[in-house]
Amino acid sequence: MNANEAFPLVDVSGDPFERGLAHGRQVPERVARSLALYRSQLDKRGVSQERQRALSARMVPIIEAFDASYLEEMRGIAEGAGLTIEDIVLINCRTEMMYGHDEIGEARKALDDGCTGLIVMPSSSATGRLMHAHNWDWRAECADTGIVLRMRREDGPDLLVFTEAGTLGRHGINSAGLSLSGNFLTSDRDYVNAGQADTPLALIRRRMLDSTSMADAMKALWSTRRYASNNLMLADAKGEAVDLECAPDEIFWLTPQDDVLVHANHWMCPVARTKLRDLGLAKSPDSIYRQRRVTQALQDARRTQGKIDWNVIKAALADDFGAPVGVLRVPRKVSFDSIAATVSTTLMDAAEGVLWIARKPYESREFVEYRLR
């Protein structure tokens, strides 16, 4: 894979504004593409440019109240990329922007994200270390907006995260040994009490990645009021993992079974399934077999080989049963004239401080290595 086909590595350091400034200056064209993509998506949903600016402006004090340093980092990105703070807020709060749409039904209908994530505990890992991996299923255009952000700093753990240019973080690892990934979930509680919400999802993920312990990361999540549902897979390289199924006002959890934890895009906690209505399965029923097939692939390898290695994980995340809506999703047209696909497959070894990422894995399964240290 040549340099033009890999996600660029963006190195940043300094205070929050300086980090953002370096981010924006290094990949201004990718930040501009991120903005253009989500402006276009909102345009197609009938949200005018004026309305978009108003929604962004409304989010600014919410971000500042949650963590002023995050707003400073966004200001730096904006200056570095030659954009406005409202532009960067739009990129970071693309999901939450929808709650301000006049038709909440349109917000729900628009969110056809996917993703499949997995964690293998050290005792069943061929490396002897915890293994965390993730398929990001989203807009195919994000293959040209994605970056790997390496952040060195004095005010928290260093980060190595895969994200969209212009955003504060999506999934990755930190120098404290934590790893985090997220999957789309939806329920009948989403956006219902949006006025009571206080934290955009992108900021929650970043706060969890900024944590120095698994407990602190979970406390950060539990302290928020969210706009919509989401699933978060959190692990500590020292040998612990949890899946957190988040409704806007409640959190449910799952822990590894037989050293394996797998999640796709439907609610799995029995308690959650008795309390919530899963609105996502009507649109993505494939989530049921994706979760089962990846789990089975890992369990089969554990039974026949004794251990699970990265090749097993790569194969499980490349499973094409049910194509084009398999674990590995090939490009296909979805709502609002968008093309959805598996944008990337990410393998994470937080103990070693390494990510391996395959861009557009439906075309090439070549993985590029990125190191935290």
C-alpha cells in the first residue's frame, strides 16, 4: 500500500489550541471534506445553511460547559484548516445536530451507521495480550476523510486514535493501556428528551480516551446525559473489558463470555431488551447474524487452535456472508443518496501501543501499522 492509500498520521502536541492548530494545518483538505460531507447530508434532509449555523452555535456553550479545553482544541482545528468554529462543531456534533431538525423522525431515519466490534481476553489470545478490533461501517467517502491522530501531551495520557479529520476522536488507544471503540445503537428513547442532554457523543468518547483508568472512563460516561443511544466497547490492556449499551438516560453492560466479547448493532443485554424498543433491527437485521458469526469464528478458533490470533480476527471481520450487508460491508446505496461501506478495519493492541488499520478493506486487506511510542 502506498502512502496515498493509507490514512495519514497526524502528530500533535502542546496545549489544546496548539494541538488543534497542528491538526488543522496538517490535513486541511481532509477537514474540508469532512465538513462538505456533513453539510451535504444536512442539506439533503432539508436543513438550511442558516439552520446549520444556528444549530452549531447552540452547541458551542454545551461543549464549553462540558470541557473548555475541547472547545479550544476545536478552535485550533478551525484556525489551522481555515474554517470557523461553527464548521468544526458541525463535524464533531453531526449526530446531535439532528435533534434540532423539525422532524425527529428524519433524524432517526438518517442514522444508518453500522460497525462490528470484538475483544479477546489475554488468556485466549495468541499474543498473551488483550486484542481489540473494530469494523467501522459508515459513509464510503470517509475513506478520504479519516486520519490517525497521535497526541503527545502533559495534561493527560498520550493518544493514538483513528478519527475523521476535524474531530476529537473516534476509536483507539491511550498510553494508560485503555482501548475504546463504538457501535451504532438506536432505541425509542432517542432524541425524546434532547433538551435535557448535555454531552455530544464525540466528546464522551474523547473523555473516556483521556482517562487513566477503566473506572475513570466509565465514571465519565455515567456522568453524562446523552442525546441518543450508542454502544461503547472499553478495555484495559491489563486484562479487563466491558461492553456498555447506552440509552440516552440509562446504561446497560455486558462482560466477556469464554474470553470473548462481540457486539454489532442491536441491544443484547436482557434487561435492556425488556425496557427498550430496538428501532435499528428493522433497518439492519443483519446485525443479529454479524454478531453471531464473529462470535462463532472466535470460539471455533479457540476450540481448535487453543488460542485466537490476529489472522483469525482479520478473517472474522472480513466475513462476507449476506453480502453486501455482511460483517464486511461492500459499498451500497442507502438513504439520502449516500453510499455506505466498511470504511476501515482497526486492530488495537493497547499494551504494545499499536494500531493496524486497513483502509477500504473490501478492496484491500493490507494493514498499515501506527505506533503510539
